[in-house]
Amino acid sequence: MKTATSETGVLHATQQASERRFEFGRNWSRFLELLSEERIATAAGSLKRMLEVETLEGQSFLDIGSGSGLFSLAARRLGARVHSFDCDPHSVECTAEVKRRYFRADPQWTVDNASALDENYMRSLGAYDIVYSWGVLHHTGDMWRALDLASIPVVAGGRLFIAIYNDLGSRTARWKRIKRTYNALPGLLTSPFTLVVIAPSELKSALRSALSLRFGDYVNSWRRPSPQRGMSRWRDAVDWVGGFPYEVAKPEEIFDYYRSRGFSLLRIKCGGVGIGCNEFVFVKDGGPLAR
């Protein structure tokens, strides 16, 4: 594992220190305990579905903000040459551990510690057939710059697969205030604050479960990790309430942004996501679409 140490990266680290940020990577270590073949297959299936492929054999895959490393692993399993990076050292460690478990000493998968806002680093990566960044760029603190830099490593005819939080106006503005408040609090107060924030929605869930005579299922959901992320319901709540920086965009804003930069929309998944993520797959103009 190597470490990026460009002047831009140092500047970004200094900017991060000026305002507390949520450390997403601390949660990923819990994910490793429940990483299974079923979960890997599900991740690989989602890549194949959104990218409209059956294999990534012979293609290169860049994972911006690799987090747990699950989708880097899925891409490597599908045959791609993979480069993963994240600015959070805990996420880097998690990705590196996933690689060690499944592709030890494999030269076709590299893991790095770097920032998506480091232009020098992004330009040093070269060109990739697929650039993937799911639910990451809106947490950088400078989303539109991150979206711009993410387009640099995409080869002509290559694909850019991103997921960005949906803009719901006043509702998302409220969540931004909540997340900023969480990260400004002393550590001892973050858990009580999280409880206060989630109490209304959890009370509704508990009442629905009780009325449908399935209250035991609700109780168990707090005891068992979720099948999707491998974290407990509480850790998921903390991840959401504390997830800051937090930026959003309307689907048409993302579409217009990349169209003006020479990208065509191949696939979109939006509608019904609420305050969740809209997903986009763009193709960079000027080359044949890789299959």
C-alpha cells in the first residue's frame, strides 16, 4: 500500500482540520466480520446490472472512496484490474484487509491513501475504463470540484458510475444542520444527540411492528447487523446522523454538469430514493463503449 503526499493532498488535509468531519472508516472494520460470498455476489450483480456487462475481464476499474473495499473486490472478481483509494485511513486499512483476504499479493489490485480533491493525484492515475464512486463525492466538502476531478481518469468511451444524495430542498437543508451539529458536539454528547434525532422515526417503526404483531422483528433488528452494510441498526444511525460534510444535487443538475463536460448518460436510477442517493452511469464521449 502506498501513500499519496502531494502538495494538494497536504492542503486538503489542512482544510479538513478546520472543521470536524465524520470518520466513516471507523465503522467499516465491523463490516469485515460479516463479509460473505453472498454479499460479494450481490455487489458484483449490482455492478453488472448498472454497467450493463457480464464481465470486466480486460478492463481497468478505479474505486474513488473505496470504503469497505467491497466493490473493489467485486470488480476484481469480475476480472478487472483495480485501483482503490480513500482519504480515510481506517477505510484504507479495511480495503487493504479485504484485498489481503481474497487477493493476497495480487499486482492487479492496488490500494492507496489519497483524496478525491487532490488534482495532482487524480491526473497522475492515468486512464480507466470504469471510474466508480458510490456515495462518496458528496462527503468531500467540495462536491462539484470532486465531480469534476472524478471525470479526469475516465478513458474516452469509458464509464463513470456515481451516486449522489438527492436534493429535497428544506428537508435536506434540515439534515445538513443536524449533521453539522453532531460533528460540533463533544464526543460524550454525540450518542444522546443521535438518540434524540432518530427517536421520532424509530417510534413509528416500533409502533408499526407492534400493530402488525411483529415487534420481535423490530427488536431483533437492533441486535443483528443489517444484511446490506453489515452494521448494527445503531451504527447505521450514527453513520447517517454524523455523515458530514453533506452536499446534495438534483438529478438534472448532475446530468447537465456532465453533459457540458463531454459525457452522455447511459443509465440512471432515481425516483423514490427520498433523501438517499440517485445513481448515474455516464459514458465519456470520443471513443467506443467498452463492453
